Amino acid sequence: MVEQEGLKVKEIDYALQRSESLGGKETSFLIPEDSQPLPEKRFNLFLRRRLMFQRSEQSKDSVFFRDGIRQIDFVLSYVEDVKKDGELKAERRQTFEQNLRKTGLELEIEDKMNSEDGKTYFVKIHAPWEVLVTYAEVLGIKMPIKLSDIPRPKYSPLSYMLGPVKLPLGVKYPKPEYFTAQFSRHRQELFLIEDEATFFPSSTRNRIVYYILSRCPFGEEEGKKKIGIERLLNTNTYLSAYPLHDGQYWRPSKTSRINERYVLCKNWARFSYFYKEQPFDLIRNYYGEKIGIYFVFLGYYTEMLLFAALVGLACFIYGLLSMESNQTSIEICDPNIGGQMIMCPLCDEVCDYWRLNTTCLHSKFSHLFDNESTVFFAIFMGIWVTLFLEFWKQRQARLEYEWDLVDFEEEQQQLQLRPEFEAMCKHKKMNPVTQEMEPHMPLCHRIPWYFVSGTTVTFGMALLLSSMVSIIVYRLSVFAIFASFMESEATLQSVKRFFTPQLATALSASCLNCLVILILNFFYEKISAWITKMGKFVGYPGRYTYMFNLWRSEECGPPGCLIELTTQLTIIMIGKQIFGNIHEACQPLIFNWWRRRRTRTHSEKLYSRWEQDHDLQVYGHRGLFYEYLETVMQFGFVTLFVASFPLAPLFALMNNIMGIRVDAWKLTTQYRRPVAAKAHSIGVWQDILYGMAILSVATNAFIVSFTSDIIPRLVYFYAYSKNSTEPLSGYINNSLSVFLIADFPNHTVPMEKKDFVTCRYRDYRYPPDHKGKYGHNMQFWHVLAAKMTFIIVMEHIVFLFKFLLAWMIPDVPKDVAEKIKREKLMTVKIIHDFELNKLKENLDVEYGNIMKNMSVNNKSLKAKTSV
């Protein structure tokens, strides 16, 4: 009996040794429990416990198979489905994994008993050297062949002043510069391969594995070939597919292996490092070029915002310093001028007459943003956006060289099409470039998809339009309510001098507009601009314009309409940025916490590296789309309406400084590691930015002309002023027309009778005693002509500068062009020398064989002769 127990223990130890050496095959030593007596079931339970004990001794940072040698390049997870399609899913998984093994990938399966929740299976995937070199050649991946003799750019003398913002060189440049060439498995001696395990970086390894996963078949159904991991994920055959992070982000790896995730978290994802530069090379090495170039663009955009923010802040300070000396505000606030001007009611019946000096504080606030510097800043931003885009092209060209993306487009053309598209297409067409048959979808098959897409876009636009109209109706309907409420409430009389009905309506409508924008998240620039413009066509007393014959259009205050647009943009921009940062930071944190709390049912078990990543949020293929969308929409605020809000670049700068660290933190700590992907530019977003840059010139010109009060003041200054010492004296009286109270229709006249005979309103119209009663006077046409002239002149000046700057600034810097030529020359020379030496070696070997054969023949000939 004792001998049998000893034998069984030896068998268990042997099983444990085999499971550790083979990796992932420990369950193969379990005795099948079907129709087995109780002792065998106890043996299986004991074996599982021993395996779990051995597993608990492994490091939580382990990113290797059980043998501790083979690196985990990708992980798949699934749970057994007990529903009717469970067998079909199991069959698909079995076929898929068999086909993966046929491609050369190595798989190791973690049983659900070893998982945290006791339900999830994990399939760990390793790509051996033969697979990596094969697909590196297929994908045209460039690898180092020689240390580069081109020195890195040296710091200028001024850059030493920026020492605190610089990163350590080992973090900024984690690897030396190399000359590179497309990898070829037949020329492996050409490349600098010191260690096969680390030659291909982890981002390249997971990119190769994902390429295989996305093209691996898992069977045929209904005559159609089914391929790709994405389809299996969509049908819940697998729960997830992701590459592993290098380790835990809060501490370095215990092994000699560098934990790049920890280095990124320490030097990039910390909010206390908001003033530091970003480790772009390290980001690219870890996440791939596509994510790397986004952070390069965001960092460059933030740097350029610094100049725009300083100029905008200077314009704001100028308005602040000149606010008290502003002639317009002085006349409005003067009791003998503004206090004597009786203004017409702002709404029908419930609104009363009011004195102009009640808007004293409002006029001073308007001057903060509506002053002489507004024109200068609008022109400056037109030039700034041109410099931004032109210098970005140079930065992008430099990045293409540094990250080996110069020939990326040509490489991409050689890659296969999207696997889902390949499987869906039954027709093929000759590619005129490659002269190969490729999947093709005829037009007749695409028309239904075009129709669906067009219908979706139309519905979205209709929803947007309805939301826009609703906000306008809200503004027009609540204005009278605010006006009557503030007139009747004695407690509000003390704040009425600065919190006017116009301001109350603008603030509440702007908050509502911000809420709609957060919901729709689309075309919000056009919404705010259109809403503002709807208040311009107001008519005049007695003949106001009405929306749907119900709500009277609101009119701008005497200081102008710019302050209302500024109010809307301020609330929308700041509100959206605050909400966006809070949402981006809190949403993944809360979801991850809840997911771990819900699934952690067996706390005594080890929480493995792949399980930790499995519980993180999924970044997804569209993750960068929303990041770019947010940045481009902010760019629209900074450029399209900046004439009305010169502090927009400053708020954008502060938001981006924080946003970079928020994005870095959530990507490094709260999200699964995305699959590495290549990109040589920001893609179609660059075209959108160019379009917005051109449109911004027109929008700012129209804002200055039709929303600001600058042009009417200039017309009065040069054409109508009669005071040479103070040319703007009398402007307020000149800009307000006279209306006879007796001409009010019965349904619009205020309920309370007043002793006033006339009231004033903002417009250029003839008085009631003129033969052209209430018609536009000549000054109106002069002002209109001046506005149109300003638009044309400003657009021509800015566009002239734009074209000159675009012509003067080359797309590729001269030094980068020289480096590209140098690297191409050196690469050709290195490959030529390698092939030449190889040819010589082959010739020497062949010559040696020939001489050897000749020697043998000579000896045999002599032997025959002697015989």
C-alpha cells in the first residue's frame, strides 16, 4: 500500500515537471473523470491544487509561458457557452486554434479553474523566430543594419535654458539611431541580430500576430469562407483579443527585462510632469507609430498654442486696461447722456422702457473683447494657422525620417486588403499597379450601402437642425419671462445693472447649447454661430421680426453683439473641456474598479498578468478617432471664432497641457495595450484642418464686420464725427435711432402708460418726422459698404500672407532631405557590399570544390598512368 502511494506521488511529480517544461499542457495529465471511481477524481483535484500552488509561486509580472522562455505576444479569452450555439462556437475555436498552430504560432491554454472568476479560459500565443522573420518580410518591416553615422540634432544655446522641461536622454532616445532596410529572412546576416528574443520589439511582435489572427480561417458556412479574429469577437466566440502590457505600471520589472510601461508611466503619464516634453520614441516603440504620431501632433499643436495664447492674452489685457477710458462706455454710463436716453422695450407688452445707463457694466465687459485689438488678433490668427500647418508638414516629414516611414505608402500598397472585405467579396478585378487579381465589389452591390449611409447622415443632420431650432425658440420665449421677472422682483434691482435680461438669456441658452453639444457632439461650431446670427434680423419698433409669428427676435445691446457670441463660446468651450477631461479620467477608472470588484470571487488565487489586462478597458479601433475629433473641434474654436474670444487659445492651451497627461495616464494604466499600427501622417484630419484654416479667415472677417462694433465706430470716426479733439464723442447718440411711441401697435405697447413721447433703438434709420420715416438712412449704407470692404481687404491680406508663407516654407526641411538621401545611399551600399561579399564567398567555395575535384582527378589519372 505504501509503495503504491509512493508511486502515485512520483507520478504527480512527473506530471508537474512535464507541465512546467511543456507549458499549458498540465490538464493533459488529468485522468478523464467520466465513469471513473472516486479515487481518480481525488487524484485530479490533488493535481490541480499542486499545479495551482506551483502557479502561485510565479511572478505576477510574468509575460512568458510556463517555461519562462517563450514570450506571450497575444492573449485570447473565452467562456464556455451553454446555449444552443455553444457547440458551434467551440468548433470554431478548435478550428481557429488548429489553423493558428499550422501557421507556426505556439499556443498555451490556461484552464478556467486557474482564472480569477473560475469561468474564463485564456489562450496565450507566442510567435517563434521562424514566424516573425517570415511575416516581417511579408509586411516589409524595416530593421537595423548598421549604426547611423548621422548625428542627432544638437541643442541650440537657447535650449539649455529649457533644461527643466527636458527628459533624460535615456528616456527621450531609448535606442541609438540605425540605418535600416526591409527585413529579408534570406539576408539575416545583414541585420544586427544580437538576440533573437529581443530583436523584434514587442509592438512589432503583436502587430505580426494580429496580422495572422485577422487572416486565419475558422471554417466555411453557407458556402462563404469565414476568416479573422474580429468576426469571432463579434459573435462572442472569443471574449477578447489583446497583446499584453510589459508589466505593472507602478513598479519596474523584477527581471532584467525593461518594463517600458513603467518607464512611460513614470516619465509621461504623471500629472506633475505637465511641463515636461513627451518621450515620443518610447511611445512609438511601445504603442506603434499610429498612436505615437497622434501624441506628436497634440504636443506640437499645444506648443504652437503658446504663441497664440500670449498674443490673445495681451489683447485681453489691452481691453482690460482701456475699459475705463473707453469713450462708448463713458457715454453709456454718464447720467447726463446714457441716463437721459429712454430705450424702447426689449419685448412685447410685459417689458417696460429702460434707460441706457443700466447697461453700463455690460458695455464695459463688451469692451474687453470688442476693441481695436480685435482686428489685429483676427489677422494674426489667420497668419498663425498658416504657420501652424506649414511647420506641421515639416515636423511630419522629420518624423517620417526618424521613424522609418519615408516609403510607408509604397509598403502599404503591397499589403493585403482588409480580411473582412476579402471574405465578403465574391468578384475580383485586375489591379493595374500590381497586375494581380484582387477582391472587388461592383457598384450595384455598393449602392444599398450608400443609401443606408446617406439616410443615417440625413437623420443626424435633421436631429441637429431640430436641436438648433429648439434652442432658438428657447432664447426667444424665455427672454420676455426673464425681463418681466427682473422688473417685478425688487430683490433683483441691485443686480440688474450688470445681470441684465439679455445676459440671463444668453447664459442659460449657452448652458443648454453646451448640453446639446455634449449629447450630439457634432457640428457644434455651426450651431453656436447660427444661433448668434439669428438675433441680427430684428426689424425695428413697430415692425419687429417674429419666429413662427409667436416669438419676437431678440436684439443686441447698444455696445454690440460680440459679447453674446463671446459668452456662448466661453461657456461651450470651457464646459465641454471640463466635462471631457472628467469623463476621460473617471469613466475608465470607475468601469475598471467595478469590473474587478464584480469578478474577483476567488481572492486566494493569483491575479495573473493576462487577467489584469483582461479587466482593463478596451481602447478599440476607433479610440484615436475620438481623440482626433476632440482636438479638431477645439481647433475650430481656436480658429473659426477667435475674433470674438481672444482667450480661446489660452483655455485650449491649459486644456491640452492637462489633456496630454490624462490621455497618457488612461492609455498606460486604464486600457489594454492596443495593437500596434503604422501611420505616416494624421491622415484625413490634415485636410480637415486645411479646410478649417481657410474657412476661419472668412468667419473671423464676418465676425469683426457684422458682430463687432468696430466698423460702425470707424465709420463715425472718419466720416461723421464733428469733434476733432474727441472723435468718438457722440457716437452712442449717433448709433441710436428715434421711434415715436404713438406708432407702437396695440399688441406690442407696454401695459403701463408713460410720459415719454419717443424712445431709442439700435439701428441707422430716419426719425419719425423725416419723409423717409423709419427707412435706412445713408449712414447705414456707408457702414454696410465699410463692412463688406473690410471683409474683402482682410481676406486678401491674410490669403496673400498664407500663400507667401506656404511658398517660402518647404514641406521637407533641407537637412531632413539630405539625411534621407544619405540613408538611402548608405543602405544601398551596405546591401551591395553584403551581396558582393556573399557572392565572393560562394565563388571561393565553388572554386575550392573545383580545385579539389581537379586534384582528385589528377591523382586518379596518375594512378591509371602508373598502372
